[in-house]
Amino acid sequence: MKSMPGDVTRLTEALVFAADAHRNQRRKGAAQEPYINHLIEVLDIVARSSRGANSEVLVAAILHDVVEDTPLSYDDVAKTFGPRVATIVRENSDDMSLPKDERRRARMAAMPHKSTEARIVKMADVISNLRAVAVSPPAGWGADRKLGYLEGCRQLIDAGRGADQVL
Ligand SMILES: [Mn+2]
């Protein structure tokens, strides 16, 4: 059998890695989708973007929640996928030891200083999360809660706006 190109097996390895790391997690939506659905969607959004055509950012898209939401660390990601991917993942990982409000403030403050790749992954993550709220909102979320979530996303994206412009 003809061997697969390296970039493809790197992606499939990341999918296997993420599926295992998130195996016990579900999305917050009423449909309780398997967590991997979100990761595949973020991968798809990044792959379709004009800036998504490199394997580092595609692998990071798949792994973007692995440090924040599982016991795995930056080093675990770096060991298998290298420091560039691990850094993009870390740039998009909230410090879960902080209270929720502080996490939100830190997330906003970090946006203009992220690498371009990290911002691409974050924007794809936000698109996927907004889509999830529209298609399968968490049980009990009324219109106000959804609009509040949308507004939070708008502010986050605004915080990174213009960061790539050449001065
Ligand atoms: Mn995510």
C-alpha cells in the first residue's frame, strides 16, 4: 500500500490523540455531542480559511482544548507534536485555576499578543462555539443568555482586531 503523506498522518495522529484525551467529555449543548465533534469542526474551519494551509496550525486546531480541558500538559503535546504546536495550544488555553471573571479578562488581554496562528485557531473556536449555541444550546439557555454569549465573543474578536496589520 502506498504510504500516506506525512502531513496527513500527522493530522490523523492528532485526531487519535485528541479523541483519546477528550474521550469522557461531551459538549454542553442539549444534544451532548461527543467533544471530538467540536475539534473536527474547528479543524474544518481552519482548513477552509485562507491562512490555514499549514500542518502546525491544523494540528493545533485539533488539539486546542487538550491542555485546558484534560490533564495533559504543554510538555505532553510538545513531546508528540513539537513545540510550535504546543505553543499555539498554550496560547489558547485559559488558566483554569483563576476565577471565571479573571479568566475572561486574561483572555481578552491576551488577544492582541497572540501569534497569528493562535488567533486563527481562536477565531475558528469562536465560530464553532457560536454555531453550537445556535444549533444545540445548553439546556436552560434563554435568549438573553445566548445574546450575552454572543456579545462576549464579539468583544473577544474585537480585542484581536488589527493585530496582524503591518504598521
Ligand atoms: Mn474549543
